[in-house]
Amino acid sequence: MTSVLFSPLQIGPISVPNRIAIAPMCQYSANDGCATDWHLQLLMNYGMSGAATVILEATGVTREGRISLGCLGLYSDACEYALGRVLRAARAVALPGTKFGIQLAHAGRKASTHVNWMGSGPLGPHESAWRTVAPSAIPYGENWHVPAEMSDAEIQATIDAFANAARRAARLGFDIIEIHAAHGYLIHEYHSPVSNKRTDRWGGDAEKRLRFPLAVAEAVRAASPNHIALGARITGTDYLDGGLTPDDAVRFASELKQRDYDFVCVSSGNIVLGGRPASGVAFNVPNAARVRREAGIVTRTAGLIAEPHQAEDIVATRGVDQIAIARAQIDDPRWGWHAAEKLGVKLELPPQMRRVTTGQWPGLKLVRP
């Protein structure tokens, strides 16, 4: 059997040996933005998982742009040093051809929250809460803090912060830089008419609402060497009347391609609290396939993709270049190994671990998901 899932993919200047990516998943385990031993073991495991593309969690470009006090950042020398230790260790054990990426982000009005397992709601005034910013002074949901409307100076400083974080990522040796323009965070907030009610040059019609996202994209492009693949996670729909639609996703992806971006990852929802009524397996695939078809850019998607044959079908017949797994990776840290086995593909494993496939232990029954 010839597997499309395990065929090579060219993403701008880089080539990956298969179409499996690990989606960025926040770990809420950093110390003032600095990676810790938790990230060390996590990224080393990701590197051995069988996924050819590994995207590190949403990483704040400023201290205030983090989602929570536990979120990763790349805004200081200390952050850069700590992350360098993690990346070097992960590369040392990664399977051949594995590429590592980082997702640069600013949480906007969704910043200053509890860590995930504490409920993810906003921090209170006596819980080290900090000032949040957004295109407009509209809270994310009921009982959330009201963000400050960003000034022109704050907008420019944030654009510069994305560029500075990209330079740090390049120095660290990341193969991929992805900007987070979805899930209700700052770039998405500017793009969506639900959260951007400005009447100046940064808001209004579709062109003006794209001005900040594209300014960030251009700054990151200018700060990144040509050997790094650049992309963005974008939203396929806001699921709301008057919100972003697949038409907006196609336009955004097309604009990114014109600015020498190499890929997009299509997700959806979360522009308001509870605003992601996702249903069904691989629910983002139709919008992602449309973006791929109409924008002509390498396209990845995620969302309830967990079974290898399902992933194979998505890339083989449903018009998407690459799939990203998240919860399935947490459940099975060797998801890529098991997918290869199910699809009849020989995966190059570390020699220390090949004994599980050599038949040396005929009485051993391995449990496969």
C-alpha cells in the first residue's frame, strides 16, 4: 500500500517526510515565559513520535501577551536561553527529517487568565491580573475583564514584538515560524468584525481589519531568514452571524501567499466565549480544502482527527496537504509509529527502540490504539 499520509511534503524552503504534524498545545508550565523541564521531556517525546512536523505551543511575544502566568514566551534573553536548551535536546533524539516550529502569539483580550486546569477564566484583581489590550474595548465574555483599546503606539510596539520574537526563533534554529491568527487571540481579534469595532485605519471594512494581521505577517517575514518556512494559523469561520466566513479565510490566505508565506493551518471559532460549536470528526476539513483550492497555498488542518485511516483519507482524497493531531498525541505519544504500522509503512525508528518490531518476543502482545 502506498500511503499519502507518509509521503513527503514541500513547505516552502523545507521538506518533511510525512504529512503528520503535532498541533501547538499550551502546557501552562513555563516560569516567567521560560521553558522548563516539562517542555524538555515534552519536545523530546514529540521529536520521537513519528510526526514529521512539530509545532511548539502558542508563545507570547510579550510578557503581557501570554494567556496565563504559566504560558511560554520568547520576549527576553532568559526565554531564549531556556528554549534553546529544550530545542537542542529534542533535535538530538528526533526521528530523521523531523522539523520543529514555534507558534508566535499575543493573547489580546484573552490574556491574564488562570491556567487551564484551574478553569481558564480571567484572573481576579488579587490574583496577579494584568492589563489586557484589544482592538476594541469589548470583553471576551460575560464577567471577563474589559480590555483597553490599543493606541497606534501600542499597535506598532506589538508588531515590533512579533518581529523581535521571530529573530529569536531564527537564532534558536527553528525550521518553522507560525503566527497565531485564530482562536480569538489578538490577530484574530483585529480580523474579526465581532471584536474589531474601530473606525480608524485599523478597523472597519475587510481590508482595514486585515491591516494589523498583515502588518504582523510582513514584520515577521522581514525578520526571518529565507530558509525558515513561514505560516499562520487562521480561522475558517467564526460560527457567528456577522463574523468571519470561509470567504475571509481564502482572502487572508491569499494575502499571506502574496507576502511569501508558505502555509496556513485552518482552524475555527473561539472569537467569543463558547464560540466554537464544533461537531463531528475532522470538522475543519471542508473549509481547509476550500482555502487550499482557492488560495493555492500549502494547507494544514486540525480538529478531532485521531484515527490513522481517517488521516490518510483527509490528505489523499479531501484536498488538504497536512493534518495536525493534538488530543490523540497526548493519548498516544507514539501515534505516528502506530499510524505507520496500520498503513503498512516502514518508519525509521531509533535503534534503541526497534526491539518492539523485531519479533524477538513472540509471547508479547502489544496494545495498539
